[in-house]
Amino acid sequence: MASLSPHLKQATPVTVDHALGSSVYDVEGRRHLDFTAGIGVVSTGHCHPRVVAAAQQQVGSLIHGQYTTVQHRPLLELTERLASVLPPHLDSVFFANSGSEAVEAALRLTRQATRRPNVVVFHGGFHGRTVATASMTTSGTRFSAGFSPLMPGVHVAPFPTAYRYGWSEEQATEFALQELDYLFATITAPEEVAAFVVEPVLGEGGYVPGNTQFFAGLRERADRHGILLVMDEIQTGFGRTGQYFGHQHFGVKPDVITFAKGIASGFPLSGIAASEELMSQAWPGSQGGTYGANAVSCAAAVATIDVIAEEQLVDNAAQRGAQLLAGAKDRAVDGIGDVRGLGLMVGSEFTASDGSPDTARAQAAQQEAARRGLLLLTCGAHMNVVRMIPPLVVTKEEIDEGLSIWSEVLATV
């Protein structure tokens, strides 16, 4: 008999029978409050009726129309609809399937456009699991260990993780930018750097938001040296942070953004957006893929964008995110060293009395929450950050419910 790989460990013991909104129901009929959202994917909640109807209708007319062979209506509708939510200067899109593919597409585009070999990423970033994107990932060695050699040309600069350094955010930001300049002086000349690739909020790296000063510093250096700024919006995009895209909190203008996860409410779809001028500098034949812009996924994405707009889910993410962050801070106990986040991305970092990561307690809290009906995940280099990622449709009452369970968990572990 075939079985799943033994390394596919489930974070919770739940086997889902069905799901709706912010809740999943297991095969025994028990309800669980889902504050994982498929790792930030089901933006409109599980099985939103509008998304379900769009996918069902599309399945009956066209499932797959390979988009470098033929065009189809959902692809054209989605491209048009994205124009209403993307920053105006990002008016050209390329679609793929996964976040890793989107990051690789951005890497390929920026290297081809600049004809430069190197890329600078930032400590704690997560960009994917393929060889190229794992080479760019520094949120944990588990993503890149065991299949070296990795892709060359990747250089790592600090991200302003103030709690890790024990500094103020301003001090951490000044240090990060100074070290970036030192990297230019000692490791890679800026004239050989094609792109900065950075998350607005570190995702797998521990739910650490960037800040305006840091991103302004990146933009200034990018402009000065002819480097392209790529914002990896795969986890932060489509309303999750309380703005449509995470970088919009910081007033920074990216040259490229990558997107995936929340765009299609659970259907696989990803892509990049850039200016038409920049996108035209991709080399002929360098963009494509068999399943990119799948017709059903595109139909689901169109419905998702409509739901986000009509139900004002970006505003809801901002309001419920503020409620969640404040509630998590209020409930923090000894052993939680930091609570941070942006919008519906909230992380509680567990630390021992000596300040070292307390992975065991974080894992115990996540498992105890699951036993009590609240599904959570961990992240961070030491997996000692418990993260809350509710769907954008989460209600005030569901946030209160989740925080109540979290209080019980913290009293237990």
C-alpha cells in the first residue's frame, strides 16, 4: 500500500470532513476554529459561496486552457480585475502556480533585465523550497539542508528584527542598513546586484514587520545603484495585513511584487507584477508553464477579488487584526518575550528565562490549542513563535473566542 512520506508531519491531529468560513469540522463532527487559514491561503474563508459557485461554473465549461496556447475568459477577467487592486505602476502580470515559481519568475526577470548575476535577500526571509528559492531562504536551515550545492549569487543582509537584537526598532534599522552598505563594500559590488528580494513582514521567519525607515533605505539604495526592489507579497498580499499589499503600509514603491496564497481562496495560483516596460525586458521564451493561470483558479481568483471588495475584507483585516494583536499582548504571560504582527498576522514568541528560544513551550501551546479546538501554527528559526492567521472574514466574536481559548492554553502550559 502507498502512504504519505513520513516527513509530512501534520501540525494538528485534525482530519477535516468539511469547512466553512473560519471553522473546520472533523470527521467526528467537532468544530475547530481555524487560525491557520491554510497558511494564509483561504483569504475569504473556507468554501465561500461566491468562490464555490465560480469554480463550479467554470469546471463545467473549461478546466484547463494552457495560457500560452489559448486564452480564456477567466484569465482575461482576472488580468483586468487585478488592475483595480495593484499599484498603478505595476501594470503587467505573469501567472504561475506556486509561490516558489513566482519568486523564481521575479529572479529570472530581474537578472535578465539588469544583466547582473547577484541577488540580496534578508535574514529571516522565506521565499520557497525549490533549489533557487531555498537558496534565497534564511528563515531556517530545514528548507535548504541536504541538497547542496545551492544556487550561487545569493547574499544575505540583516533584517531589522529588533527583538532578536535586543535593540529599539530604530537601532536595528540603522544597523541593518549599515550592514547592507558593508556587504556592498566587502562581498558583492552593488553594480553586480540585480535585485533586493524582501518580505514586508517576515513570515516563516517569525512574523516580524519591517518599517518605513528600512524600506525607504532599500528604495534609496536601489535607485542609487540601479538595483530592482522585489517585494515578496506571497503571504502578505490580498488584504492580510490590513492593506491590500503589505508594502503599502510603508510608503515604498516596489519594481516587482510576487503574489500567491490569498489570491484564489485555496486554488493554486501565483504570479508577479511589474511595469510593462520592465516585464518587456524578459527574454523571449523565459515565461510560461503548463498549469499557470488555470481556468478554474482564475475564476476563483476573480470571485475572491470581488468578495474582498464587496465585503470590505481589507478593512476587516485591519480592525480584527488590531483586536487580535491587542488581545494577544494583553494575554501574554511570563515566557512570551514578544508579541508582534501586522493585520491578521500575529505572532507570540516564547523565550526561556535566560532569553533563549523556548521551542518546547511554543510547541506545547500550539498542540494544547489544537486539543481545545483552536488551530495554530509555529514559525521562526527555532519554531518558538506561535502564529495566528485567521481568514479575512473572521468576526469580532471569533477573535474573542480564539483569544479566550488562547488564555486557557497559556494557563495550562
